[in-house]
Amino acid sequence: MEKTLNTSPLVWAHRGASAYAPENTLPAFRLAAEMHADGVELDVYLTKDDQIVVCHDNKIDRTSTGSGLISDHTLAELRAYSFHNSMDAYENTPIPTLAEVYELLAPTGLSVNVEIKSHDSRLPAMCCDLAKRYGMEDRVYYSSFYHPALLAVHDVDPYLPVAPLFSDNLVYPWLYASTFGAQAIHPHHGALRLSPEIIRECHMRGIRVNFWTCDDPEIILTLAKAGCDALITNKPDVAIEVLKNAGLYN
Ligand code: G3P
Ligand code: CA
């Protein structure tokens, strides 16, 4: 695995550089690479015809010109809509498949944090297979609020890095993460009361702490100084600038 655990934090672009380009689309991921993010975070679902697509909501109403559940549409049907998320400069942007994102990012060296949104029990193994097919298996990190999905990833390979997502102030999160061999925890930046102590406890057990979604320079700096491993942000350019100015960017 790459730099983390007490080095400078990685910057992962949340849904791509989504402050500037439509979230979870190829332009947003391309922009993240251009901004020199270390990786991107994205969300995945299965279509009606079992294609893995990248979208935050289970419905397409908010981000596209269409409506309804992703699982009620085939990929071809979804392709009829634009996912420009009301950003007029990006009209006619299609929903990407996870395969297309891997194709785009494979040559860049960026990591991909795949957040498994759907509870479809087939999806975790399908994501793992796809990463392998694109030679991305060493650069993909799996997270989910639905923690059984992470066990399903470990059913494929217990060494794949998985991280439970949570937004509450869990006590002893390292104990929970250790019970199923999680490589990291992904708390909301307001959780854990930004405690350096909790980060230290996690690090002592080899567990990384990657916070979301950190756009505020003050929060970015606080978390970086506390020793976090990755910052998931809509504004990778801002995060990189803040870290550089503080001498915390490698
Ligand atoms: O993975 C971090 C973050 O994306 C989780 O929340 O709702 O933005 O998917 P959400
Ligand atoms: Ca997400």
C-alpha cells in the first residue's frame, strides 16, 4: 500500500473534483487527476442489466435529466440522459461505468475509493473482479456504510483494503475495525471529535483514518496536523494548497 500512517495525508477527490465538475462523472475524475489528487472517491450501483455504474443516489433524479431508480434502468437507458447535475457547461455528460473510470485512471496512478452504496450481494465481488481486469487491484480501496458489503469483499480476498464508513462518534473505533480486519476507518470529519488520540490508537494497530468530506481549510489543517491518512474532499486543489502551505504535502 502507498504512503499513509504518519506521513502527510493523501488527498482523495470526493465524487471526483465535484466542486467544479458534475459529481461522479469522467470530467470530474479527469479534473481530479489534473489537480494532482492522490485518488478519487466514487459511489457504485448495479443497473437492471447488471452493469456497475457510478452515481451517488439510488435514483437519477437529482443529478441527471432522467428520473427513477438506477436498478430499474439498463445501462443503455441511462445513457439517454445527461448527468451534468445542473452544471450547464457539462451538458450531455453520460453516467460512467466503473470500467470507464478504471480505464481513465489506470494510466494516471491515482487510487480509487469505491464506496459500495447498493446492498445487492453480488456487487462487492463484481467490483473486485473488475479492478483485477483493469490491473487496479492494488489501487482500489473499498468502503461502505453497509458494512456487510465489506465482509463480502473479504470473502473474495481477505487482504483487500476495506473501511467502514460512519458519521457518529464511535467509541474505540479501532476495536470494531479490527474485528473484521479493516485497513482503515472512514469517519465524517465531525466524528471522533477530531481527536489525535483516536488517530494514534488506530495507527498503533495499523489502521488508517481517512476523513470525509473536508472542504474547509481550517478543518483540513486540523485533521492533517492530527495525523490523518487521507482527506476526502470536493476541492482537491484547495486541500493540496492548504497542505503545501503548512509543509504537510509530499
Ligand atoms: O465516502 C465518503 C462519503 O462519500 C460518504 O458520504 O453521502 O457523500 O457518499 P456520501
Ligand atoms: Ca460516497
